[in-house]
Amino acid sequence: MTERSRIDAHSDRRRGGVPDEDASVRLRGVTERDLEALFAYEHDPEAARRSRFTPRPRDAFFRHWRERVLGDPDCLARAVTVDGEVAGSVVSWTQEGRRFVGYWLGRPYRGRGIGTRALGRFLELEPVRPLYADPFAGNTASVRLLEAHGFERAGTVRHGTDEHVLMVLAAPAGQG
């Protein structure tokens, strides 16, 4: 183990995560079989409260995923797995000319560095910059996660009565 990897492993442990060489956080294409777990995670009351996202009824959820996510070649959708189990998803899509990223982790997988690793790996797959996200302003964990990956605050937007932070990951210098 190099000195740098020892430092990174120590930092991961202090944040409650596990070092990359011990982690089994993976991304893979979302399959039909994953949708049951993703549906359950979306219906977790704590997740809905934190994200200010109203869970969809079962039929609407499955229709959305089949038609608007998996059925849309513009969407890049990845299941986040931990030890082979579906832990959540990361998805990017284009809306009103802007490319957005969104993610959702099941409660057992939050606060363990899994989201950090999953989003980092996803950002290597998603080439479009600038890339936007708009987490609920009160979801400080999500805002911090995006900031840790270089997203910067670019204003606020409203979804219904809730204020969300518009965040942007700009193209690296010399690109774009």
C-alpha cells in the first residue's frame, strides 16, 4: 500500500466509509430486476422527506423507469451495487437543453461513502459538461456530496413550494 492510499483509506474510515481497495461499490446498467429495490427505496418516508420528492404510485414508477429512463437512449442509468446487492441508482438526462444528474441510495447504504464513490465513478462515464443537479436546499448531505465532486452553486430553483440549489459541474479548463 502506498502512502497516498494509506492516507485515502484513513480519510475514508474517518468519514465512515471503507477504502476503495476494500469496497465493493460498483456501477452497472439498470435491469428490470432492479426496479423492485429502486421502488422500495423511493418509498422510504425518510428519503422522500430529505429529497422533497413525492414517491410515485407503483404503476407510474415502473412506467417512468421503463419508458422515460430505460427506454430513452439519452438517459444514462446505472445501478449502484454493494456486495452485489442493489443499493441505489445514478441517472443523467437532458431537460430543457441542460444535462442533469440525479441519484438515490437506499437508507442502509447512506452515510458510508458509497454515494461518494458511486457518483465519482458515474462522472467518469458521463462526458457532458456542464452537468447540473438540483438537490433540495435542506438536503445538506446531497449538496456536500456534489460539492465534493466539484459542483458549484449556481443559484436556486423552485419545485412546487420547495427551494432547490442549482449546482453545476463546469468543463475542466481548456475543454467545453
